[in-house]
Amino acid sequence: MAGNVVNLNRFKKKKQRAEKEKKADANRLKHGRTGAQKERERTDRERAARALDGKRIENASNGVESDVLRPDAEAASTEDKNEPKPST
């Protein structure tokens, strides 16, 4: 006469998982980036790094790379030192 015994915790947990997944999907849409967007940003960063490395000047005497990107950067910095500072 007695029916099958049913564990209601199983159904409650299943419902909670479904609600969490629905909330996670909404957050992914709201805050996340697609895989294509992440890949494009990564390739853009790599391209910029290669371009910067290509512009570095190598010191011929010891083979060490310099952080100076322009040959006239040192001359420009010495000209700035000779200018009077504005008074406040």
C-alpha cells in the first residue's frame, strides 16, 4: 500500500543548481568577454610588444639593449634641464 519513498533533497538541490547556472549565465553575458575577444586582445598585446622590441636600440660595443627608443632622447632631456622652472 505504501508508495515509493522519495528524497525531496535531491529535487531541492537540482532546483538550486539550475538557479545558480541561470544566474551564472546572466553574469557571463553582463560581465564576461567572448573567447574571440580575449584572443584578439592577446594578439594585440603580443603585436604591440613585438613592435616595441623592434624599435629598441642595441649598443654595438657590448651588445646590451638600451631602453632608449629615440637616438635624440638624451639631447632632448638635457635641453629641458636648461630651461627655467616656472614659479609658483
